[in-house]
Amino acid sequence: MAYLEISKIQFAYRKAMVLKDISFTVHQGDFLGIIGPNGSGKSTLLKILARLLKAREGTVALNDLDLKQYPIRTLAQKIALVPEETLLNFPFTVEELVLMGRSPHLPFLQPLAPKDHAKANDCMEKTSVRDLAGRRINELSSGERQRAFIAQALAQEPDILLLDEPTAHLDINHQIEIFNVLKNLQEQYGLTIITITHDLNLAALYCDTLLLLKGGELFSLGPPSQVLTAENIKNVYHTQVTVQQHQKIKKLQITLIPNH
């Protein structure tokens, strides 16, 4: 049985078609990377999976039930989203931020219980921000702040974690740090992860499955070895690259060939 079934999704902003007949499945415990050029529909697709946008046509089903049939609170217990940018009007501490993730599990006006604090502590441990619990979110580095937002999403106890470019604006050390956290969550706890990334080498290194979009259409879907070919990258990104397997880590390595 498919865990997340996306069938013939179409979406348009006014008359401009952004997604055209997108269909694929995501199985439980998969690490799916959504890749493609700017404007190819990646963020729109992720927002549809989070039910922030409504598709013009097609369906998204979780465990054979259309997302539209889930109450908001129930859906928030199953799918959590970490957006590319999160604006905060108040300088919450990391612990306060993570505890906000418990809201889908709290009846209206019910105060936090010891189990909620325990879950928040567990999520901070998993993302290595427990030592930062008392720090203000605006005092943290970009990498620390991103790990705190991932901890907040984990506090929802989701089955699926959606991330929109979680390493945007981060240096290479923090990019690896974030993807190591995500890979550990997948491998150790069985979390299903769907992330947008522009870095093809990170996608090859960490993702089990890649979905390549071009002009709002699904161009290729499969393991990195199938999707990240020099021909596919040339067709979609209009860029010449070499694709080789790294001898030590046995993962694909993409190298840009400059135009002269």
C-alpha cells in the first residue's frame, strides 16, 4: 500500500500553469528529494503536500484517505512543514519555540503537561539543540536556528516531515550538519522526509529517491543514479556536467563544466 499517493496534480496561479499532471508515490521511511530549476514548481508542490495550497485537479492521499478529509489538527499530527523562511515577531527561547509544536496535541486552552515538556526535550536532543533550550532564537546562528525549527516540527510527532530548502543560506558545514540530522531521523526513527534542495551533490549524498521537475512537469523519478545523469541535467538545467561515482563514499558526484 502506498503511504503517500499523489495522483495527476495540476495547479495554476491564475492562468499560469505551474504543475501539470504530477503523479508519484512516497513510501513510509523514504527520503525524497525534490529538485529542479527555479520556477519549476518545487515549492508549490510541497505546499500542496502540506495542504497549504489546493490543487486545481488531482488528489493527494495519505494512507488511502484524501488529505482534504483530515481535520486540520489530525493532519498536523501526521505532516509537519519546515518552510524556507520563518518570521518570528517575538524572541522566543528555543524551548518555547519547540513547545509550540505540541499545539496539535493539545485541546483548546489546555496547558502543557509534563509529557509535552518531555517530548520537546526529546526533539531537542534529536536535533542537538538541547543545550540551547534557554537561548533566544534570534541569538542563534543560522544552522542552530534551522535545527530548532526542525525540532519544533518534530514536536508535532509527524509521520512525514516536509522541508523547503532547509540549507538555503547556510555554509557547507551547516548544510552537512542539517542533512546529517535529517538522515539520522530517517534511519533511526523511520521518519519519512520530503525536502526541496538546489544542491545536486547533497541530493545524491543523502536522498534515497529524487523527483526532478522541469517546467511544472515530472521529468524523472527514481534513485539518484537514475535521475542524476549528465543528459538529464543538461536537458533540465541547460548545463554541462560530469557525473561520477566517488571512489570512497560510493555516491554520485556532479561537477560543473564551465562554458568558455
